[in-house]
Amino acid sequence: MAQQTRLPTHRKSSLRAALFLPVALLLGACQSLAPLDSDMPAAQQVPDVPFFPQEAYQCGPAALATVLGSAGVPVDDQALVDEVWLPARRGSLAMELVAAARARARLVYPVNTPQALLQQLEAGQPVLVMQNLAFSFYPRWHFAVVTGYRDRGATVVLNTDTREAEPENWNRFVRTWARADYQGWVVTPPGILPAGARPVALVRALEELSGTAGASAATAYWDAAGERFPNDYLVQFALGNHRWAEGRAPHAIDAWRAATRARPSEFAAWHNLALALASQGCDTASALDGARQSAPGSERLQQLEQAVADTPAGESCL
Amino acid sequence: MTTSFRSHSRTRSVFVRLLAVLFVSMQTLLVPAAHAAVTGAGQGMIGTAEVLQQESRAENEARIHAALARDDASSALERFGVAPEQVDERLDRLSDSELASLADQAEDLPAGEGALGVLVFILVLLIILDLLGVTNVFPAI
């Protein structure tokens, strides 16, 4: 069992906000088969997923140990129980599971749609999912790990409570998952990015990893992200920031240059590039030019020009 | 005996509470500073968080647009008498998390013409955005 703390913050009418979940339920209820792509096989099973049968109410630690083991972290599920299991609640919090995985220097990436779930399985990654086994008004939270599917998607395979590779009807599974707001995560080994990772979600996940485990824990993932998205503005911009924070100025400059090529109209990349070039004693003319064109007359541009002018000239560039 | 024990435990609980307050306030002061250093905002650089937030909204709006551009979705919108520009305008009012939730659902729509899911999605979208116009049955939303 697990408790959920991720309550949505409703700024507006609660009736309107309440409409967000029902649509998920309605859509979920229509699916008797998992939405397989036409090129996906009729059955798939992620190999070598470790199995930790849960004790008492400890499905959270067991599910977490499963995905961590699969991501190459040697774990002792009893140690995880001490870390993420709350005796008073007889359960774990989803956010604590995620934080515990990040604390072990692993990237945790959200998996929030049936399509994304299948994509992870196809890429050989088990998916930790949160389920509500009872009703939305009387929830019974549970964590399990999806390790595969069968019968053209009519059945999913779960490591759940004390059962390993337990087949479950897709329709029933997707309803319990929808009642937990489609919360799910994949945990990947260092330097391996999740299948179908999107720039925005990936950068957010990487920032969260850096925040929890320190920038160096994220470096292998960042380098992989830079290679997978060489022409993405956000990824290259954020990669530059990561490398700069690590003191790798020449590499940061490369990434920011890539960001300015991807989207010359964005001020932020020109700004950081110009500051970095100035600090290295390099020519800043073209970077300042880009900054001027992307944010003409702005206060930030003035501050940038001032900061670059104030930087003492270096002896040689890089 | 009992009273002295009680007052002792009370002193201890006050002490524990003080420690907790101190710890929490230290955390709130220290954690943002550590995070700012991580994202490179410390040295006058524009941090990742700022750009991430604006990119995140743009991506979610693009995902919703992609769903609304489907033939079955745009004809449903037309049937309700709503122009795509009106939808855009209202999307700006949603919070980041509401927008993300809608975008996830938009992406999850089943493929194929005339699917029920598309109609349900459009209807809910219009209710959320208060765009049902003359047929507005929830004026309070």
C-alpha cells in the first residue's frame, strides 16, 4: 500500500479541476487492448528483472528495489524499507520512491501514458507504476512493476506484491493505473536515456537528478542527452549550464553555440555564451551581436553588455 | 515523580521542536542556493529552470495543437462553433500543471476517425476552457 501526496493544486473552480481526471478514466475504460504500434511484437518480456516479494504492506520498497536492480544498483530491499517505508501510514510515498532512486545517482523519468509504457518495455526497461486498486473516493494505493505484455496487449505482466511475472488483464490494469493519475517511472542505468524521452521532460528529470544527487551524478546522462538532441535548443542550452557548473568552460561554450544555432532568436543562449567567452578571454562580438538581435533594447541586454565590458581581458582565448 | 517526568518530557519535546524548526529553516535557505549553483545561475548565467518553464508550456501547447489539428478533432470543434484561436487564448489561462495534464490526455487519444475518445476529449476541453458559448451549461466555471 502507499499513500499519495501529489495532490493537484487547484487555483480555479474545483468542478473544472475535477474534470481533468474523469476524462482519463473514460478514455482508459475504452481500452481492452494495449495501444501497440503496428510494428510491435504480440508479446514482450523484459529479461533479467530482479524479483523482491513484498512483506506485509511494503509494496513500495519492493517495487523500487526491482527497478533499481534492473538499472544496475545493487540493493537490499530491507535497507529500502527503512528509507522509504512509513510505519504510521503503512505505506510509501511516490515522491519518496522517486527521491530514493535519484539519491542513488539514477535518472528517474516519468512514464504517464499507455504508449510510453509500451515504448519502455520494448526498449527493455521495466516500469514502476502506481495503482489505485479500489475506488477514487476510497483509494487503496499500490506499487508494482510492469515487466512485459502478452496476447497482442490484452494482458500485462507485473511483478506485484508476492507474485512474480503475474499476468493481468490490460483493461483492469489500465483502470487501476488511471485511478492513480497514470503515475509511473522508469529508472535507467548511467548514460542510458529512456526510450522516447522528450527534451522538456528529460531536462526536467536531469535537473531534478542534479538537485538530489549532485551535478556529477548527472554528467553521463547529460552527455548522452547532448548526443541524442544535437539540434535541440533547450537540451543544448541546459547542457551548457551543466558543463559550466562543472567547470568545463570549453564544452559549455560548444553546447551554447549549438543552442544559438538551433534557435538564434533566443536571448538566453547568446547571453550565457557571451559571458562565458568573455570569462575565457575570447572574442565576444558575434555572441553580443546575437544577443542584441534577440532582445533589442532590453534591460537584460544592457546588464549583459555591462558585464562583458567589466570582464578583464584574458591573455589568450581558451 | 510523575510531574517531574512529565515536565522533563515536555522540555525535551520543546527542544526537539526547536531543532526541527532550525533544521527546516536551514534547509529552505540552503537548498535553493545549492540548486542555483547546480543550474549555473550562480555566476550571472541565465539558469536552466527559467528557460525550462517557458519551453515546457510551449511544448504542452504544441501537443494540444497537434491533437486539435486531427480531422475528427477539428470537425468536432467546428460543430461546437469554436475557433482554434479561441482555444489558444484560453489555454494561456491554465496553470502549468493543468496544461500538462491536458496535453498528456491529448496525446493519449486513440487513432482512427470518429473515435469516441476524441469527442469526449473535445467536450472536456471546451468545458475546462469555458468555451461552450451559447450552450454554456456551467456559467459558474
